[in-house]
Amino acid sequence: MKKRPILYVLTLMISVVILFALTSQAIALNLYSDSLSWATPDGTTMYAGNEWADAGTKISWDINLTDTGTLAGWWYYEYTWITTKKDLSHFLLEVTNDAPANDFSDFSGAPKIEGPKTFAAYNSSDNNMPYNLYGIKFDELTGTNVTLSFYSTHSPTWGDFYAKDGAGGDVYAYNAGFSASGVSDALNDGVHIAVPNGNGTQVPEPMTLLLFGMGLIGLAGFGRRFRKE
């Protein structure tokens, strides 16, 4: 009889922790389809210079696991870059460190592809990129609305990007969480984008966490009823 209240309290505490985690997930980005913008909120999720420090600057992604065709089992990545001013010249996307070129296929949307390799920070082309980035460069781009796509054997995790306008001046953008170290697979902090930086293991969806949390809440209710009895 004395153990019943302890079980109830422990179950309730676990439920509260899960609910807190679910609340955090609800306001974070979705790994497989979402967007990051300068305006959400202004300048705190994406850093930008000059004309790109504007509410119209946004990067969105759509990622799916292919189940048919010659690339079945590969991940399909699609990114759309949108601004209201200044054309996009090139776009750097982080990928799994030391990943070889044959882990990527069927690029679309860019006249020139470079990498994967290490791109140095503060070089002549990327003079505002704060750290080195191992990734792929989509080059010789034009327009304020650009869609880039490709396939990869690497599953999505959270990572970094850097975008640059080709004209003179400091017109650039990168995610606010851009760092020199790797990003945890499970991180979802709203300041990174989804990139092919995984090893095939999927990160749990918010719905999975929701079902788990609901199960613990049910246990809490059961403990409360058991206590009354």
C-alpha cells in the first residue's frame, strides 16, 4: 500500500517531462518539410547582410525517402531559396563529413556543382561564412526564386548552409546556428536546416513522441485510479 503513492508520483513526473519536450518540439522545425526565414523572428534564426536582411528571405526544404526506381532507398532532397531582392549566386550545403561524391546523384537546378569538399571560411567567394564547411556548392545560379534538388544515400539531420549574391557588397545569409562542430542528429533548435548529414537512421517524428507521451499520461491516470482503490 505504501508504494502506490510513490509509483503515482514518479509516473506523473515522467509525464510532465514528456509534455515539456513535446511543447518544445511543437515550436521547432520539422526535419522533413519546413522552412527557415530571416523574419521568423527577425534575424534570430537566419543571419543576413544588406538586402537579404529582409522579411522575404527564406529557405525551405522537402525531403522524402525514395521507394521506387533505380534510386530506391536513396533520400530525395529539394531546397527552395526565395528573396525579394538580389539574385542568388551560389549556395553551400553541409553534408556528412568526408562523404564521397558517389553518395550523391541527379543534381538539378544548378549549372555547376562543386564538391563535396571543405570550403574555407572567409574566402574570397564566401567572405562572411564564419566557419569552414564540408559540403556541396551549387554555383552559377541566377534569380530570386531558385529550386535545387538531388538524391543522397545520407538521411537528413540538422546542419548548416551559406548563401551568397554574386554582386559586390555583403549580400549573404546563413543559419543562426552555423558552427564549426557537428550537429547532434536529434537536435531541433530552430536555427539549423535539414541536410544530408546522417547515416540512414531516422530521427523520431514529433508524432512518435506524442504517442509515447500520451502513453505515459495514461499510466499516470492509471496510477491515480489505482491509488483511489
